Amino acid sequence: MGSFAGVITTGIYCLPPCPGRPRSENVVTFTSAAGAEAAGFRACHRCRPYRGDRRIAHGSELVCRAVDLIADGALDDGNEVELAARLAVSERQLRRMFHEQVGATPDQLARSRRAHFARRLLDDTDLSVTDIAFAAGFGSLRQFNRVMVTTFRATPVELRKRRRRADRLIADGGLALRVPLIEGTDIGQRLAQLARGAIGGIESATATHYRRTVTLDGDPGVIEISSATTDTARLIAHLPRIEGLIHLVTQVQRLLAGDPWDPFEAAVRDLMADRPDVLHDLVTTYGTPVAGLGQFGLAHLFPTQTALAAADLSAICFDAFGAQPIR
């Protein structure tokens, strides 16, 4: 059974169970919101399926890999031919598999994902329509307007007027927004785990609140994460600019689901798991300093691969793992 229910008589699709309770004979199911939209249905105003992030439940390994690549921005500047080549299949085969398992093409899935993220920003924030367009990964304001009208049957300005009073988030500094959790995420357990492994200087954490330094297109910033509901987290982002914010939010979702923030950082953490003091020294010595973060208890970005490759680690690692420096 699909995760989304399209109601033939109204032309809307819902997340069951929806308060609307349509008659079963009038319902067709879809495995994705993008599939429902590709079939001509629009999102229900009552259950608001765009506020969640349901993944393809029974997709093949190849389709799941493609969905992850799309979430990472593979179709922001690229196309379906290039995506198919990365997966070692033909474009025709990729589109056929998406049609069977997603109900939409890769391009349609990417547009739906951007539109849903933009809709949440229209609800949660006071960002301008232009800022939201580029934060959600659209290439132009015209493209943004066209996709929003196609997806939601209303312009961004009209959608902003429809938001509910409780939707708007206010933060004392930074951009506040809700992050839908990937299904199966236990945010309380994950925040406690992040607190136990936090590295001073780049992370500051308690069992209910997590902060860390990040980069967005090379510029440093800070994110703060806390639990909001059982299926959403509250994110406050302190960033110099927000173009491509959608990809940072994807990283947050994966972090809370149990993935590392960065594969290289995770490898270094694993190597020095038994010596957190050495790891802290590594960060403070070779991590990029970031000024003005004293109020967050943060001071550095995690060292880059280039920085560590060029570093003389003997001063830090000598006698840390025995009598000899690490080689």
C-alpha cells in the first residue's frame, strides 16, 4: 500500500489517516508525494503532507541511491542523463524504475522536494519569497513561482497568507524552522548520543540540545538542534547566507537519524575514539578558527582533509598512543 492517498472526487492527496475521511472507493494510493502530484493531485490543506518527509518504503537499492543523490542536489545543476550515468544505468532504465517505484520522474521528485521545503519555509519563517526560492534550491524566481503554482495551485504570496498562526517560529537570533524527522528517528536518544560524543570547540551539547559549527558553501555558521515534537526537530541556523539551505537541512535530518555529519570527520573520530583529549587538541590546533562564537561555546570548524594531510601530528600524538608518534 502507498503512503499517500489521492481522492479522485476532490483532486487532493492526503496522509492517511486524514480528518477528511474520504470513501475508500474514491481513493488511489501513491508511494510518494511526487507521484501524487505528477498524477495531478494537490496537497490537502488539512493534513498538510508537505510538512513531513516520508521516504520510499519499498524502493530498490538503485532507486534509493538515486533518491539520496537527488536529496544531495544531484539535479540542482545536473540532469537525469548525468544522474543515470552516476548509477551506471541508462536514462531510460532510471526513468522506468522511478515510474514503477516512485510514480514520478527523478526531475519531478526533485521539484516536489524543493517545493515542499519552500512551503515549510513560507509557513515557519518571515523570509522573503526571493530568499526562500534560493534557499530551496530553485534557479530563479520565475521557476520557483511556476513550480509552486503547479504543485500547490497557488502562488508563494498566496500560500504565505494561508499559514496558520501557530506555524510562524520566532528565535532570538538566527533562522528558526521545523525539520521533519526521517521515519524511525528517536530524537531524544540521538541527542543524548551526540552529547556523549561531543568534541569541545566544534560541538556543544546537552541531552536535549545540540550545537555545532558548520560550513555552507565554504562559509562558517552554527546550527542549534532541539526536539520539537515526536516527528519534528527545531533547528535554529546562524548563517551568513541561506542559498542552498535545503541541503544543510538534509544533513541535519540524516544526523538525527544516526548518520555522521561528515564521513571524513567520522573516520577521524573513529581513529581516536579512545583518546578524546587528542581529538580535542587536533581540532584546536588544525581546525579553522571562527570568531564571534563565544556565546555558543564554539570556536573552530573541524579540520579539513587538506589541513590534516599537511599537518605534523607528532606534537599532538607523541606518547598519546604509546611511546611512538602515530605514523
